[in-house]
Amino acid sequence: MADFIERQLEEIRSRNLYRQLKVVDGEQDATVRLNGREVLNLSSNNYLGLANHPALKEAAREALDRYGCGSGASRLISGNMTAHEELEQRIARFKGTEAALVFNSGYQANVGIIATLVEKDDVVLSDQLNHASIIDGCRLSRAAVSVYRHCDMDHLASLLAEAPATARKLIATESIFSMDGDIAPLGEIVELAERHGAMVMVDEAHATGVRGPDGAGVVAELGLGDRVLVQMGTLGKALGAFGAYVAGTAKLKDLLVNRARSFIFTTSLPPVVLAMAAAAVALVKREPERQCALQRNTQRLRNGLEQLGYAVAGSTQIIPVMVGEEQPCMRLAARLLEAGFYVQGIRPPTVPPGTSRLRVTTMATHTTEQMDQALDAFKQARYMVAG
Ligand SMILES: *Cc1c(COP(=O)(O)O)cnc(C)c1O
């Protein structure tokens, strides 16, 4: 009966797509102990180095004493605590929106938002490279999905024109793309949406804390807050905590509270987590130099990799080093790890076949010296990739 498990594992291995968990021991930092060995972490979304910051730890300890551990129920039952309300007010101020709603994770937020905003007979226009959580939200909604070529505005315009006039239309995009490190043309997307009467949803998972005024994201950086219906972001990446938020109008929040199944049918986040997130939002505002340090490290590593002749894509703290096939990509990652640099190889199904890459990410807490050591390791391994 369960033979299929071994057969499927065999098939995964034969396609060079087998994945195994690695264990980080100790705190998440610029360097980590990985499977018992100290390595430079070039694989984290903890971009600002807040995941082990004393201010977040302190906030968590205070919340623990004040509120205890678990919340005991979902938000609509008895699990809506002062800490949830306080964090949501803080996020609304941070984003400059009327309201905000916290979800337990970005995955749950995306699934819940999309299935609330569109249904059967509606249309989602989704960037080809959108995150799995957006794709799964589209599936759950049962709306028709029109996938447009990555950041291709002509393609988006023609798909919008083809959509039935009576259908509700939702354009969904990331701001900074998680695996490609480039930025969506949000100004053009908003204009097309307005021309065609479509709603816009922007996933700022990798921009929250990193870009824009006080780290409020790319939508805020471009001054598009009033023209984007749904601004979603995560609290577990640059903000170093856990969970996610949706920022928008009070009516949007009200509808999500009433309809989003991934909000309604799950136990709410514990106050300790919420307090860490609130402390992180305050810290990002107080210490803008973290964003500068991240940009500085990014430029150094990006420029260095380009000079070494690597095919580097995008323009942000996510630095994809394009390799192509799975095997050479994973061999290069293994070689760098041997040298003490933890860089994640990314393969299908996370990215399209033939576009396997190393996903190198920088942190504000990396030193210049560490960036140069990483470049040296990439230099030694350069012979492993063609081109
Ligand atoms: C990480 C990520 C998510 C999911 O957020 P979690 O809080 O980790 O569940 C959603 N969208 C994008 C683009 C992401 O990179």
C-alpha cells in the first residue's frame, strides 16, 4: 500500500531534486552553526539581523511575563488579545493605512486574501514568478488564473483586456521577487489596474523592513499606498519575528475577518511573537543605518560577483547567481559550503526548469571583510560553472 513513498523518493532522487533538512544550532546570525560547523550565512531572509536582537528578546520576555504563553483560541473566539490589537495599530501607522490585520504566516495570509477577494467566474492576473502561497491562494479561490510573463506589462494589458467584463479582476504580484531579486513595475501595474477596473495586491515579503520610508516597503517608497488595495508583508523575514500582515482599508480588514478561512480557523499567534514584531517595527524606524549597511553589503557582493564573471540577476539584497541545470548548481553550493559559506541552491519546482541558481542573500550584520571572503570563495569555485 505504502510502496509509492519509496517509489516517489526514488524518482525525486533520480531527477536530482532530492532535498534534505540541515540543522542550525544556536542563534540566527551573520554566521551560524550548520550541522555542527561555523559558516557564513548567505542564505537567510533575516536581512537586518534582527532575529537575535536584544530589543526583540527583551520585548518577548516582557510579553511572556505579562501575557503568558499561548493564546488558547482563534481571534474570533477568545484568542484576540491586547497584543494583537496593539501590533495591528502599529503596523497601520507604519504602513500609513487605515487598518492592518495580522495573519499567522505569509503563506496563510496569501491563501486567505486571494480566496476572499475573488471566487468562481472571477480572474486573478498573476505574475509568472509569484510565490507558491499566491499560486495556492489562486487555486483555493477557484477563480480563473491568467499568468502573465514575468513583469511583462504588454502581456498583462492584453490579459486584462481579454478578461470578461463582468468578472472581478485581481492583479497579484510581489514587489521584490523572492527568487529573482528584481522589482515589479508597480507604477505601471497600478495604472493598468485603474484603466481596467482591477484590484491590486502586492506581496512585500522581501521588502518589508528593507525598502521605503521606515522600511514600509516598495509601495510606500513609490507613494502608491492609496492605489494598492492590498499590501501584504511578513514579520518573519527582515523583521526577525514571525507572522504576516495585511495593510489597507478598514473595510478590507472587516471583510477578511469575516471571510478569510486561514484567519478564522486557526489559533492566533502567541503574544510573545507579536511583541517581537512590534519591537522590530519600532527598531527599523529608529535605526535606518541597518538598511544602509544592507545596501552597502549588497553592492559589494553584487559588483564582486559580476566582476568574477558570474551571471548575476536582479538588483536587490537577493542576489541570484544563475547556473542553469540542477547538478552543477548543487555541486557549486556544496563546494562553497565546504569552504565555509552557506549558499542555498534553488531548483525546480521552486524555479522553472533550466534556471537553477544559487540564491545569495546579504545581511546588514555581515562585515565588509566577510563579503570579501565570500568573493574569494566564489573566485576559487569559478571554474565549476561555464560561461
Ligand atoms: C516567504 C514568503 C511568503 C510566506 O511568508 P511566511 O511568513 O514565511 O509564511 C509569502 N510570499 C513571499 C513572496 C515569500 O517570499
